[in-house]
Amino acid sequence: MTSRDFSRMSRRELLRLSGTVLIGSAAALRTRPAFGQQMIGDTGCGVGGEAIPLSPIILNAFQEALPVPSALAPVRDFTGWSVYPNKYQQNSDGGDHIHQLWCDELGLAAPNVYRIGLQVAPHRVTDGPVQYLKFADGTPGTVNELIDTDGTGPGRAVVFDGSPVNLPYTAMTAFSGTPGIPNSGTFPGPMINSEYGKPNLIRFVNQLDQDAGMDLQDFGDPERGFLTHLHNAHTACESDGNPNDTHHQYCPGQWVDDLYHNHPAGGDPNEMQSFLWFHDHTHNHTGANVYKGMVGLYPIYDPRLDNGDERKGLRLPGVRVNRADGAFDVKYDIPLALYDCLIDDGAVPHQDFHNGCGESHPEWKGNLFFRHYPNHGFVGDVFTVNCKAYPVLKVKRRKYRLRFLGASIARIYELSFQKPRAGSSVKAVPGLQGQYAFVDALTGERGLGEQCFRPVQIASEGGLLPKPVARDSWEIWPANRKELVIDFTKYMDGTPTRDGDVFYLVNTCKMKNGRKPNESETHVVFDANGNEIGIAPDPEFDPDYCVPMMKVVIDGNELVPDNSVIPKGSLRNLPTLPKSFLGTRVRHFALARQGGAVGEAEWIINGMPFDPQISMAKVKRGTGEIWVLRNGSGGWVHPMHLHEEEHQVLARFPAGTVKEDGSNALQALKSAPRFPMAPDEPSKEDVADLRPNEELVVYRKFRTYAGKYVAHCHNLAHEDHAMMFGWEIEP
């Protein structure tokens, strides 16, 4: 595609919070379906469009501390447990629900046992005041998702709606780290620091019926079920928490023992990972349940190369503290879960395939807002880190390990560390997705900051990279994990940091909806049938889009003890590929949209929506295969997640390079034109980031276990609307 230059309008009139702001388009005053989209459903009282609220401005941004969870302790006292964990009863149903492999069958010791309740718990993204907004003309305070709300042109006037107030608490359905104490769930949930060679068993107990009278609103699984998936552990299917296996969900009063062997696939140390997370996977409600709080963290350490002690192995940043309760914490090793949300303004109409007849809910003003939009996916305008809006991280003058997780439903981030340029400061911009920007004091223009650090990426979702990669910026797609080492003693130009220095983690990827990022000034235009018809300016592209998400402050002038190093050589070898792929089975999976032709089945793979009774692929345990994942026309992105083992990307091709029968796959790998790989490829991955008109050729193996698994898009709106297929491993 040939790039072209297009003129654009500068933005010079940004509002201060004390006055009036222009947002939106005067020609688009009504809620209506997005461009190219059919109305998404009929709930029995009319069809619903995609309406979103005006979230209030977070007034105390960059003042509250970043929550950093400590490690959950294993259970030592089993008093009151009716069933002690064992091989022969895997869940509360009993019967033939057993663990297919107990720890001793893999030569491992008995597992550490944890207990996590699924509980209703109060939460809010900020404890400080917010300022609600409303349209000055008195119409309901809602905007369609394609209305421009970031000050790029003329639009409707917005004024304050009352005085600043504190948000009410939203009823989250979350993982609890305090067994037996009602309403003690947290978001993100408990963090379990784990080690390879030391299995864990987690008993997840559904206590979501104990709601203490809190209003659960109209989203989340209506049966209050859960199905926990440790993403992407090498795990037996009965503990994988996927809707293709025996259980679709666990309802109030039920429990399940998920056994995580913490054993690398094939016993190969090169298959070790380093940062997992666990989240809900309830069929049709994964997005709603994840958005409602079912997210937990699971760092996993390699006792030889990376055990959390920076004096040993690769000497990655971390000071390990072994606790008397059996858990361990690692200082200077910080997880950062990214999550965007919308806050109900009390006026937005509630209607989607699942709930609502277009009514508004004034009683939910200030609560989280969510809708099951099968088309674009769901994006928010308030950005959070560890579910705190615009927090502050204080750091010492030393090296840190930062672990990034994309916990958003659909949003893609491009992150970097920046500080405001001379003459600019951080200000609120009502209507901007992300709310805050670097604004020039004289011109009022938004703009990019000045990059101040160049961290080194050491790992992706498949674990340690073969070699470290210096990054000016890095993308985080849904379910992506990337780990970076950053030296906070000096800036990238060599200037030393000083006590009180301030800079920001920023997002420069504008994404008006879940379709794809607004990533260039030109984009491919498609007709209603998804056929490419030309190139045009992207009306949503914004070269000045730069949202500070987290403030970082240097805490102290002294250099604190630091035995870590920034790695320069090899980290971990990739698992060995076959010397020849001759005779290797090739399977082809085409991702597409069918436009809601069959109920909610908006998205399909190989022409079919997900059906738990159908296995699209049956593979033999111990074998390896080539899978081709195709994202055709239509202008959508799909983060495609493959359960059970990680894959290696062999090539990125234009869509259609490999025939659907796979007959030319090996020849294509030898000679076909290809797209460049990402900076951190080749590596092991569990999410294949598929851009429009792209196909990935990956190699994966199937070891240790047998049974049913799934593969699906991790834009969770797409997954919940049928972009998933079942597959299974046969003994």
C-alpha cells in the first residue's frame, strides 16, 4: 500500500475544566449503529445500537499510589475442608471428574495448595473526586462510538454536570485472597508467585451468591458462574478452564481444583515461561466476567536462570524475600495490568443482545458500564493500571523489572516512557479517550512528549526471549505480556535521575473502537461486503495522540543496592524446530466476520461459529503441526490465542499466501514474499497478533496431556460472539 500525505486540522482550542468544551459532531446527535454494522440484536422490545456514556473526568489523576499485590500464601490449615485435594475428585461434582495426571506421575512433589473464592466485592477506579459532564443542549449524555469526542473539530458543547463528587463503589465479581471473609475480592485478584518444578493446586470456590445486597447491574454471567483459565499454562484440559471441556461453568456453591504442574512441555527447560495470568472463560460471558474483575496474576520463575534473586542466574532485577507462610515476594519486580473502562453517566440507554430495552439507569451513575457489542468490541475512555486510574509509581534509583499485561477487552496499547516537552504539562482533555494529555501552555495544542528511557525487553508471553531487545516503544494487545528491564538511575541520554524527577508511562495508540488501531494517516477502505475498494485518509488518525497512563516519580537521590544487570547476551534458546517440515501436518484456520447472520454468531472460523460438540482439529499427542492463521479483508485485528502450548512464528505472509489445503505451505516458507516479524520475534507466543490481510504460519506441539481445548480471538467481544473453535489431543 502506497502511503500518501494528507493535510490535517491542528487543534488549538482545548478546554480548561472551568469552562465549556467542544466534542463530537453536530451532525451526529443520535445513538445509531456504527458504520458498516447492522443493528446488533433484538431483546424482545426493539433492537439496540452501540451507545456509550460520557465518563466523568478523574480529577485526582496521578495522585493515588499504584496498587502492587503481594504474593498469596498457600493453605496450611485444612480444617473445614470436606474434600482434601486428591487425584480422584477434581471438583464438587465428584463422580468421574478426576485429574488425568497427578504430580508424582511426572516425578514431582505434592502440590502447594491455595484457596481462592469468587466473591462479590466493592471497587472503584479512584478514591478521589470526579467531575461529571453533560451536553449543554440538555439531550441525554450519550455519544455513539464513532462520534469524534477528542476535540479534533467542531461539535456539541459539553458543560459540568453538578459539582465534583466521589464515585460510588461498583460491585465487582472478583478473585478473593482472603478465604472466608465475604466481599474481600480484589481487582486484579491475588498474585501467586510460582516456580517450575513445584506444582500448585488452586481450589476455586464460587461464593458469588453472597452479594451483601450489592447491585450487580446487568452484565456478567447471569448465573453467576465462573470458569478459570490459567493463560497459557501447559495444563491438563480438566484444569484448563475452557468451554470445550466437560464443565462450562461452576455456579454458586460449587468448587473446582485446578492443578498446575508448573512443568515445562516435554520437560524441556527451553519451554519455560515467566508470566502467566488467570481469568474467567465462561462461555458467552468471558468479556463481561473479565471486565467485572475476574483477573489474577501468576509470575512463574525458573529456579536455575531466573528465580527472583538478582545475585543468581541471569541476574535479572529482583530481591527475593522468602516468607514464613510459604510464599515469597520479589521486590523491584512489578506487574502492571492494563485495563480500560467506561463509567455510567446515568443517562446512557442500556440495550444489547443480552439485556435492556433502551432504558437508562440513574441509580447506576458512577458504576462501571459494559455492553455486549459483538461487532467492534468494547473500549473504554478511562485508562487504569492494576485497576487504578492514572496512578503513581515511586521508584528507587536502581534497575526494575516491569511485567506488562493486556487485561483489556479489546484495546491495543503502544507504550513508552515520556516526559512533557518544555512549555507543556499534563492536563485533562474532556472527551479524549484516556482523558489526559501533554498540552502546550501557549498554543493549547496536544502533542507527544519527549522519550526519556529506552528499556530492554527480556520476555514475552512465551517466556524469556532468545536475546534482549532494546525498545523505544512496545505494543500490548489483549492478553499479551511483555517484560522489560529499565534502569532508573539515568535517562537515555546518560543524564542521571534525581529525587523528585517525574515522567510518565504513555499510550500513543489511538483506538476509537475495538476494530483496529488508528495507526496511520491513510487506511484501506472496504465496502459492506468486506471488499477492498481503495485508500483514503483515516478520519480518526491523530499524530498527537499521547495519553499519560501512570506517573513515575524518582524516590530519593541515593543509589540503592542493586546486584542486577541489563542482559546483553543470550537469555533462553528457543525450542528446537524439526530439521525438515517434510511430512508435517498443515492445518488452515480462516478468521472472518459473518455480520450477525445467525443470532449472536457474529464471528466465524473456517465458516463456522464455535460449537462445543465439534472439534475442528484432532491431533496426536507427542506430534507437532504447522497451523496457518488467516485474517482476511475487512480491516479488523484479531489477537488469536491458542491454548495448551506456545507456538513459534515461522512467517508472516499476506493473507492468501498459503492455500487452504496447505499444499504449498513448505514452498511458501522457502520463497514467498513475507511481512517483517515483530521486534520480539521469533520467540514463543500464545497470542498471534493478526493484522488486517495477514496470515501467520506457526509451529506447535502437543505433549503430556490428552483432551479438549480451544483456540479463539482474545478480543473478548469476538470470542463471546463465536470466534472460537474446539480442538483436542488424542492419546
